[in-house]
Amino acid sequence: MDEVLKFLTDSRVFYLATVDNRMPRVRPFGFVMKFEEKLYFCTGNSKDVFRQLKANPEFEVSSISQSYEWIRLRGKAVFDNNMAAKVKAFEIMPMLADIYEGGAECPDFEVFYLQDGQASFYKMGEGMEPVHTVKIN
């Protein structure tokens, strides 16, 4: 899990994909954290991504590094109303307060963690098979 967290935080921006009425939807994300041995992400409950993940919790994340290594992370979103996780998110990324007025107690702010996850790491030019794969529960 730490390798996945480092890759995504080093990338700074990664892309999270969902499904909306059988159509793919992809958007940039910039927040991920490790909390209570889980990978957490955040969003607003007024956003399409929240509605899409509630309807179908399967999602995938992808990002590429400066050295052309890339990651594909997939699993299920589990929304968690854990206030401690929400507070930690604002500690890690204070600029979230610019988006979610009221901080961790903002009624629009949601956190979710990855369940049944699998991360595959790749290197450009080394074929289509992953260099290695990591399970994340």
C-alpha cells in the first residue's frame, strides 16, 4: 500500500474513472491518504463522481511518473462517515478548505476508501504485462 500511496502522491495528479449509465467518465484527482491501513480519497456529495460511485462502486485510477512508469489501481469505493478520517484529510491537504467551506464538518465533504484493491505497475517499453502487482484490502 505504501508503494501505491507514494506513486500517487509523487504524481500529484491522477485520473479516477467511473461508469455513468454504461459510459466511462474520467476526472483528475489530487488527494489520497493512508488512514487506518486503508487508502482514502475524497469528493463532494454534490458531484457526479459521488453519484456514480454510489450507483456502481467499482473504480479505477491511473497515473504516470516522470520516468514513464505508470500505475493502474482498481477496487471498490466504500464511503465512510468517519470524522477522524475527514479531519486527517484537511491536515494532509489544507487547500481542501478552499473547496469545502467548514472543513471536515462541511455537509458536502465525503471520504471513501479502497476495498478489494489491486495495483499494477508498468514501465513504458517493457510490454503490456505489469512489472508487479500489489493487493490492497
